Amino acid sequence: MKVVAEIVAAVILLISGSYIAPKMIEKFKKESFVHIHKGLPSIEKFSRTMANE
């Protein structure tokens, strides 16, 4: 019985993942484009810190 419950849970996760994942990826792409369009912050300070270490 436990094996059946695990199989059902796996199927539910697979189906919900195939439904939710594309929407999350699309939202991530849109947010990325918005941030790129607005301009990303400079990483000059970070680069200097990494070069000195």
C-alpha cells in the first residue's frame, strides 16, 4: 500500500511540475528582460574585491 501511495505522489508531482514549471520559466524570462532593460548594477567593486584576493 505504501508503494502505491508513493507512486501516486510521484505522478501528482510530475503532472503538477509539468504544468507549473513552464509558467515559472516564462516569468523568470520576463523578469530577466525587465532587469536587463532597466540596467544592471555595476559589478566593478565586486571585480576589484575578487582581483585583490
